[in-house]
Amino acid sequence: MALHAFDENQISTIVRSDYNICLYLGPFHEHISSIGADIYLQYRDDEGPSNLWVGDLHIDDINNVANVADIGEMISWARLKDKIAECCQEHLECREEVKRALPRGFRVIDITRRRIVKTSNASFVALSYVWGKDTRSSLLTATRATISAMERDGGLPASEMPRTIEDAMTICTQLGLRYLWADRLCIIQDDPEDKMNQIEAMNDVYSSALLVLVAAYGNNMDFGIHGISRPRPMVQHHEGINGLRITNVLREPEENPLALWHTRGWTYQEAVCARRRLHFTNIRAYFECRSSIFHEDEYNLETELNEFTSYGLFLEEESPRFQTFARHLKNYSSRSLSYRSDTYNAFIGIAKLIYGPNYTDTFINGLPKVDFDRALRWYSNIGKSTLSRLETPDIICPTWSWSSAMSHSDDVRYQETELYGALTLWYRTCAAFLPEDAQLEAVNIHTETKMDEGWEIYMAISCAEGCVRNAFTSWSLKTNTFSTVRETFSARWPNYHTFCKDALQSPELSQWSEYLDISVNDIKQGAILTIAQTAFLRLGERPSKNYGLGILDSEGNVVGELCGEVTQLREEVISAQYVKNNMYEFISFSLSGLHIRPYSGKERETKNYSDMDGKPLSMLPIVNLLMIGRRGKCAYRRELGWIYLKDWVKADREWNTVIIE
């Protein structure tokens, strides 16, 4: 059964012929009167007994089975059609009115007449696929020279059509849908204006589509779709044993080199913007909408949406929109782009759906203005590559933005800590009228910015500790309770926006000259500048020894850490060629809180603050740090880290003007 139901080649290349089959049964599914089982092959190799997971089985009473749809070489449409129809008719969250602005000159393929037509209101299907390299020079593509012929009846001959697009047309016909959007044929590829109009409206195109077809397998547009023009290599089989019917549950092998769709940045945006997705792998097909995932066969049970399996824009457990932004950025940044210049374009659609349609007004180099201080706390999970600034006439990726880490195949993550406020204001240059008429604009002052619960108390403490430049106070927890501190703080600054404008405000533009060594006009585009506390600190191994780096005090104690594995920097720090006391420059930019756990150890007492009644804070206050390097008069971001507030206060700090490019 194992060799018959699964990939015989996969099994035979890994194990010897003398193996045993072992089943691990799962729970009983009452609503379908069946159980699932994992199947393992047990065998011996040079190192002793080994287990190899082969796949899943579905086991039910053979008498309860009637007219069950199996996965064969070609698509089984019955269940998929029913589920798509049910979603369109009954799912309110998927049926919401879509009032998107389709781009000027929006085109679709009229499948019935095999031609390109312009439309603004037709119900259409969109295709998400991997372009790859042209395998035939005659493949159709929309250009200024070819579009007229393609707009005539029969202007899209099947012999010249990329096979993946032709298969998508077949799918539309099977579903009773007439119009298909595919970028290769519906965007004039050599017309910069048309191309930019379409790219800027990509979220509108995919969110307006009735359904998005995902060609999830194949390395080029002429590959085709399995189950349509190509037979699928694995099918379902049944075996009857002692009154039981045993069926193999088909799943895709991991790390298949032809599953390229799952690795591309553009395809991630397309999937997230869609309301409904019909996925086609080389093994099976499944339908995903905003409420559930539904498979072609009856043995892959419906799956609830979650952050690991779903492309859903919002998930039920996400409340602040920044959580949604962070999840999508993590997934997006782990993918690759053919051109780094597409870094923002391939993510703009998702950003618009989260924060609103005016991307240029609400984002700065990929970071949302309203959540700028949260968004600045990003780090590369592995840290295997050096961040690099990119500047072209069309795009700027500064080192302080996650865009500098894109295309490193290293997902960008965020600290899972509370955020209580900024310790400094960030500025950028902008031209009021002419390029030489430079002005400074505060980046992280926004009336809608929200901090986490209790931010007033934590920011009051940071002010009392001298961490906020314009807000030195004489408050003391030795003579006050947390409640009186909060009352006093709120009386002076009734909300976070007021606090930022008053306590964090830096000098007027005319006064910046005494802090800057260069003219405001000479600051590079995309750079941000601030007056912040800086300190030089040592780095060393954390107690775990084999992961990340710790931030050390003057006595060599770990008082903080860098975020992520910082693989490249770790090799530098622990290398014998570097002096043991090598110092690194850090700047403080915001205040956060670590959850106090039972296993937090002595830090619960030694790193915390208590009021006059002995009541401790519920979170350990930490200062978020940027580790920077220097290039002349400007700096560049290297890593993200944090240090306990109590230890930052003990550090040799000073206020400096810092420009990060």
C-alpha cells in the first residue's frame, strides 16, 4: 500500500528494501465517521533504527462510502464548483462590495471571442503565476506593436498562447466565467505609463477579481497547469482491508524546486489582495476564501485560516493593524524578487489595504507613518547578509528601512514587546517648493499614533532617568506611587501626541546648523536624522552560546541583546582577530516592556522599578537600540537591539546628532 499510494521513487531512494510499515492513528472524526493516520517506514541504517514519514491515510468504514470523489490525473470539479458557488452566495465577508478603482485602460481577455477588451465593470478572474523565461520566441505578449491585433476577434491563437494562460482560460470556461486578467496580455509591457498605472492599482485588480487562479507549480509561463493540460503524477488509491477502506491523503513534497510560486514576492501580494483563491499544485487543487480552506477531495478536511497556512489579509486574532502589517512583511520578505527595484511595488498593494489607499502619504520608505516607531523595530531573523542602501532614480532603500534587507531570503521580524513611546524624534528633509528649499519634517509625530496600556508611567520613568532630551523632571518613585506619577504626567501631557510635540521636539530648522556638520540640503534622499542618546557598548556571547549576541556592561555582564541570530556579526565578534573589548556604537530611540515570566530569574527584581509602596512594574522596561556604523559624517544601520533601562542609565551616554542613510 505504501509504494502503491505514495511516491515509490521517493521511498526507494531513501530506505532499503527491508522496512516495516508503522501507523500512528489520530483522533476519531465524529462528523465523518473516520480517523486519520500518519504512515511511517521503520528501517535500520548505519546509525541504527530510523523512521521516515511517508504521508497520511484516511480510514473509514467501507460500508459508509458511496460516490466519493478522488484525486485523479485530471481535476475533479464537482466539490470545488459547489464550494465556490457557496462562497459567492453565502459568505458575507467574501461578498462585500468592492469599490476599487481599476486602472485607466483596464483590459481583460474575452475567452469566448479570444481577444483583449477594455472594461471597467465586467466580472473577471485574475491569474497569479510565475513568468520565468520565455521558452518559445513566438509566445504572445502585449506591446504597443501587438496590442491592436490582439484586440481583434481570434487575436489570441492557442498555438501562440503561453500554456499556463491557456490552461487558465480552460478553467474559466469550466467554471462558466468569461473574462480573465493576466498581466502579460493585459498590460502593455513596453509602455511605461500603462505599466505604472497598472502596478499602482495592483491591489485593486486582485481584490476586485471574483476569483484568483493560482498556478502554484511550474517555472515559467509555458509550463501549464497540472490537472488541466498536464496529468498529475500522483493519484489517490483505495484498499479494502477487514471492512475498512484505506485512502492515501495527497500532499505536496517539501522544497520542490518547481514550486516557485511560493517563493516570489509579487505572487505573495497577488494572493493576499485576493478575496478568493483557487490553488493548483502538481498534486491537487484547493479553494481558499476569507473564511476557510476547502480541498478538491473529501479526505483533506476543511482547514481554519491561520498565520501559517493562509494568505488572508486579516486574521481574527489580529487586533491592531500593525500585527497584520508585521505578519505580511515577514512572509513577503522571505520571498525573492527578480529585480530589487520592485521592493516597494510588490508590497504596496498589501500596504494600501491595511493602512489606506494613499500610500505615498501614509508610508515612508516602506514604514507606516502612524506606526513609525513600531515599524522601526525590525530585524533580519538570520542576519546572514550586510544591509545595503539602494538608490536609483526610481527607488531609495535606506539602511534604516526593512527594504534594505529585501532579496536576502531572510525574513524580517518584529520584537514581541509592548511599546511605550519614542525617546527621540526622527526628521527627514523635504522640499517645500524647489529642491534647494529644504525643510525638515518630523516623521514620527502623528495624531493617530497609539501606545500600549500604561505608557504614561513608563515614559514618566524614562523622563526622570534623563532619557528624553526636553523632559528632565524631578519625579521620584521613592516619594510617589505609580498612580500619582501617572496623574502628574497626564496633567502635563494629556495624550501621546502632545507629549511628542512638547517633550521630544528638537530645535527649529534655523538652529540645526549648530548640531549638523553638513548642510540640510546636502543630506541624501531617504536619510533620517535625530538628536539622540548614544553610547559605545561591548558585545559578547549570550548564555546559550550558539545563538545571537548579548550586549555587555563594563563588567562583562549581559544586560541586553541583539535581535535575531545576527549570524554575520556573530562571526565577527567571536573571531580571534577582533579585540575582546571592541566597542560598538548604539543609539536609543524608543522604550518597550518585556513580559515578566516565572522563569525571568533575578531580572524580575534587579532590572525592575517599584514605587514608594513597593509595587513593581508589570513589565520590565527596556530601551530599543539601533547599532550603527559610520561612513564619514553619516551613519548606517547595522542591527537592532535592546538593553534594560536601568543598565542604559548606567552607560556612558551623550546626546549626538545622527544622520542614518
